[in-house]
Amino acid sequence: MPTQDDVLGYFDTLSNWGRWGDDDELGTLNHITDDVRLAAARAVRHG
């Protein structure tokens, strides 16, 4: 089990804050690329 200090440390070590530069407004949404959208659309079977 992680300690409380371990869990609180996750906020720093797992953060994407600033990963894409100071002017970025999308944050983690930068992972949703055109290729990801296309793969998701191809996975749709109904609806």
C-alpha cells in the first residue's frame, strides 16, 4: 500500500501540467490526435 506521502507525491510525478508548453490550453486532450479519433470511429458498430 502506498503511504500518504506517496499518494501526495503522485500529484507532482504524474502531472501533465506544462508538458506541452506554457501556452497550451488542451492539456491531456493533446493525446486525442486525428489517428485516435479515426480509430475510435472505426470501432463503432451501431449507433
